[in-house]
Amino acid sequence: MTESPLRSVELWNPDVDWERRNDGSILVWQNGKLGDYPARLSDRIKHWAKERPDTPWMAERDAAGVWQRVTFAQLLTHIRSIGQALLDMGLSTDRPLVILSGNSTQHALIALGAQYAGIPSAAIAPAYSLVAGEFGKLDAVRDQITPGAVFVQDTGPFGRAIEAVFADLPVLGVSGDGLAMSWDALLATPATAAVDKANAATGPDTIAKFLFTSGTTGSPKAVIQTQRMMCVNMEQMTDCYAYLRTEPPVILDWSPWNHVAGGNLCFNTAIYNGGTFHIDGGRPTRDMMANTIRDIREIKPNWYWNVPFGYEMLVEAMDADPSLADAFFKNLKLKYYAGAAMAQHTWDALERLAEKSTGERVLLATGLGSTETAPFALFNTDPEAPAGCIGVPAKEIILKLVPVEGKWEARVKGPNVTPGYWRNEKLTAEAFDEEGFYCLGDALKFVDESDPSKGFFFDGRVAENFKLSTGTWVGVGALRAKLTDALGGLMRDAVIVGEGEDYLGALLVPFRPAIEKLVPGGEGMSDAELCRHPVLTEALAEKLAAYNATATGSSLRVPRVIVMDEALNMDRGEVTDKGSVNQRAVRANRAELVADIYAGSKRVILGKKG
């Protein structure tokens, strides 16, 4: 069968160079300089407000399902008024704005209004306010950044958190009781010369926002995001996705703005390139995926980001309805994933569906970055690269690879790297090495050891890797991807266990939609009934045996697994609201399950013995 052609799309053509140093480390970079980029992101808003005043910048469905749009001209008017109001309230870098609610047009406007006036904002995971039984993480956020005001879409759901943590602060919002100023009054604030003077005083080193890490290993850390970081990163990203310079992005996205992927990469792409950001009313969950499907049919994006779990659910929906695939692939030039490794069967299904719908393949790509890199750092656009390749450094980033315990630890230096953590000199000093490289905490593996220009594979978090009792190192990142893929879509992730033991095991995170298809009557079962059903147990035992038959060595073979029937707990740091699983947190919190694997509990599913 002849492979279908790749859909034409203008992307970068990286010229990669490298140096092997006497201390054993390797430096990798891309030759060439970035194009010009603005001193502040609001310069791009002003540019598009002049050049494309009537182009929608953001669109969101109202309660009746009708898209409500804000143009670039309206955006500039609104953020000047909002910035003026926030200045009048005395907000500043030392008294920033805290945003507790999720994605919305008003959330976007107030964050950009603050940014216009040189006031940082900090979007916080809504779960810290809504899910948590206590508000310890919110207390930590407040104590770190000492906010001057709080924004929520509706005060009702956030009332307990506001009263417990931010009781002495003015509350801004759209609806509910206790607002210091109505939303209409905020937008009607007359903008004076003071707000434009404040904007002119901002520059590359101005703090635009604080993004908090997930806090899975302790209290959340406030990562400084400067104007330079964001503007450079947008130019790096646009250098890579070169087609966006002539084809403005049409984005449909659900990813939370309190994470760097959603809040910087996706959010800023529309602003930087004069495109339209449609707020996806869905999420990759059983209850909300229908909203995403509805939006895809109408919007037909030309640039799309999701986590692997989201693509799995999208594949399932497109297999059931080819017309959805026709809508999804119609204008799409590039699809991008991050947050976890993508299973090969999901990758293959996306290619199959694109070819069936359009007769072409559509590039599926990924990269590597972090909150501290704003996040675009490494990226792969080579269609011939093997699945899982994260590519090469963006322009003006230097990747440093340091040999540690048989692996290559990744460190980066560049203008998109954070200056540090707000009001925490100790953590900042610990995050950088003696040459000023930021330590990502990730291990990488060469696609071709003789040629770094071929790119790299993610080889796990350095802190997640461990040794068996034999002294054999286990690369968790690569193993969990292989194991999850081998289980054929029944599991969406795997937590690898076995530190100090003779052999490996895994706690499996179930993918309920796939299991329901396998188990007769599964739709009506509880999680415990479904995850312990004999049909699922038998299927996993067979797949595990097949995987172990091809796994070479104790660092890859997984003889025993348990399916977790209790959802991962965000409040305990096991998972982020983006779906990323923290291996160490799960292992620590579920020590009894880990012990069951080695005690031979009835819940253990056995594969081929090693």
C-alpha cells in the first residue's frame, strides 16, 4: 500500500550544530537568529487593532450556545479600561491580581488588562478553590505573591475559598454577590494617559504573570513570566510554525490557562499572529467531550493542541462518525500533543483517519518545554522522525546534555527561560547550574547518538527514575509509554513501581470508554466493578504477557500490575487538571497498592513471569 502524501505546510528547516565538551557534556543549538519581536505582548494587540480591527480575537459560546466574539479593536479598548481600573485600585507587581476561575473571555480580558498596565496576574487551578476540602495550596499562593484583588467569573462557587483565604481583598467578576465593581463598570472605566504611561513603562523585564507549578512535590511555586520570555517564545514558536505568518491561526482549545501550555503557548499564539481563539466548551472527559465534538464540526481549526488522552477520545469519536473526521482534518495543518507520551496505536489511528478523510497525512508533532521555559524549547517537525521524537532546540536556545547515571540530563539556556521563582532565592539558585543553565529535570535519549540533529526522545523525569534491587536503573518515562501502548488503549497511563525490589510492577490508570466497549454491560457498572471485571482482567493478562515476551531485561519487563479503581486525586498532587500524572506522588499515596503487587494480592494481574 502506497503511503499517502503529507499535507503541505510551511515550517522551519532547522540547521542544528553541536559541541562535545571535555567534561562529557554536549551542547546542541540551532544556527541562525530569530526575527524581531516586540518588547511587550500588548504591542501585538495594538498592531492587530490597527491592521485587522474587525478580526475576532476571541470567541466563546453564551448560555444559549451562540458564539460571542471580541474583535482586536474591542480588545484594545477593553484592556485599557481594565488596566486603568486596576491601577486605580492600587494593584502593582507587589499586589498582583489573582484569578481563581477557569477559561472565559472575561478571564482573558482582565489578565490582559492587568498586563497592559504592568500588573502581573496569576491564574490558579480552579480545583484549589472548588475541589479541595481545605485551602492549603491557596494559602501558599496568597502568601507568596500577596495579591491586591481577586477575579472570579461567578462569586457563588468560589465564596468559601474567597472567605477563607482572600476575605480582605476586593473581588472582581461577572456575576454573583459581593463584587467590588460590576463587570460593565469595569469596561466603562475611562482610560486616561496614566494607563498608557504605565504600558509604555513596561518592557522585556516586566513581570507579565506568575504561573504556578502543579505543586505535586510540595507547595506551588510562582514561576516568573516576563514580557521577554513570552514575546521571544512566540517568535520561536512562529519561526517553527512558519505558516502562521500568512495564515492566521484558527484555534479551538480547552487547555487551562493556569498551565503554561494553555496560558502561554495556545493563548498567546492568537494574539501574536492575529488569529482567533475559540474557547472549547468541552474537555476530554466522558461528560464534556460532546461539546468539543460540536465545536470541531463548526470551527474546523487549522492548528490544534491536545493531550494524548484527549486525542484518544477524539479518535474514538471520529471512528464512530466519519463526518467528524472530515471536519477535524478539513483545514488542519498541524496537530500537536504534550503532557504525556502518545501511544503508538493513537498515533496510527490519527494517520489512518486523516488519510481516509482527506487522502493526506497531517503532521503530528510534539516537543519539550516547561513552565520555566514559557514553554516552547524543543520541537520536532520532521515527518520521518520516529514516533515520540521531541525534536531539536528552538532558535536562540542552547540545550546542554549532562551524563548522569547512564542517562543524559537536559538543561537549557535562552531568552525564554525564567529569571526564577518569585521571592524565593533558594529555589531559584537550586534550579540553575553553575553556567546558568536551567535544569529541566528531564532525561533525554538520542535518536542517533552520532547525530544530535536527528533529535531526542524523552527519557523520563530524572526524579521519577529509580533502581531495582540489582542496581539496574529504570527509565520510567519510556517504559510507561511502551507499557501503555502495549495494553491497546485500555489504560491511559501507568505508574511504574519497584524501587528496591527484584522486579517491576505497575499501577494502571484505566481508560473507561475503551473498557466499557470491551466489557458487556460496562456502561452501567461502577468503577470498581468495571476495573475488576474478569473480561478486562483476562484481556490485560494476555496483552501483558505479549508485552513481556518482547521486553528485554528487568528494566523493561513488568510481570505484575493492578488496575486502580479509585480516581487520581488532584488535591493530593497525583494528577494535574491537564491530566499529567505524577509518578512519585501516586507511588507515595498508594503505598498499600504497591505493597499488594509484591504480596500477591488477589487484585494482581499476572503477565509472563520474568
